[in-house]
Amino acid sequence: MNYTLEEVGLADPRMREPIPTPWDGLERLLKQKDSASALPPRIIEKSLVSDQVILDAIISKYSNHCPLYRQSVILLRDAGIDISRATIDGWVMRVGDLLMPLVAVMGRELVRGNYIQADETPVDVQTRDGRSRN
């Protein structure tokens, strides 16, 4: 399916501006002055971090395969910001909650079709003691 920029919420040029690092959005948020203008809804209301920082954590986790504990260490090392893994996990869970309506639509589309294919290749799971089992 092809979507227009308006349909995916990227019509506003400000929404397409890249932020090079997750902590740049945090620094900018902390330096911002209070404004009386109406703000768009946030992923986490009253959060000290910007939505971009939250989205960068999601992208790092799922696209770059960077676990949350490692992201926490990177933020502390590179930006001096101590954010616990549990806090970042809360962000991931909140984004998951917000995506549930999309998941429902995708599920309905999937079962409406007449053919479903799945990859059932077994994958070894490594246990805490280092042994693998399937």
C-alpha cells in the first residue's frame, strides 16, 4: 500500500527533521521555555524526555538490536544521563499499548486473506546457564 505523507502524519516538515542522537532531544526539551501554544499529544504525558528519545529507544531495540540495558549504559556514558532499563522498558510498553489498534487491524487483514504462510524454523534458545535447548 502507498500512503501519502499526510496519512502517516509526516506532512508537517517539523516531523521529518532528524535528530542525530537520542540525548539531543532530551537536552532540547530541558532547555525549552514554557509555551502557551497548544502542543500535540505526547507518547507519555508529562514525561521529561521527548517523543523522539522514546522512538529512538524503540528503533535501537528492534531495528538495531540494541538491548535496553545497553542503551541505558550508552546514555550514561555518552550523555551523562542516568535512565534505568526499567524506565526505558516502560517507554517500550507504552508504545506497544499505543500500537494495539494497529495490530488489531493488521490481524483482521491477515485472516481476511485466503492464504497464510508462517516460518516454523526451530530456533535454539539459550538458557541462563549457557546451555541451549530447543
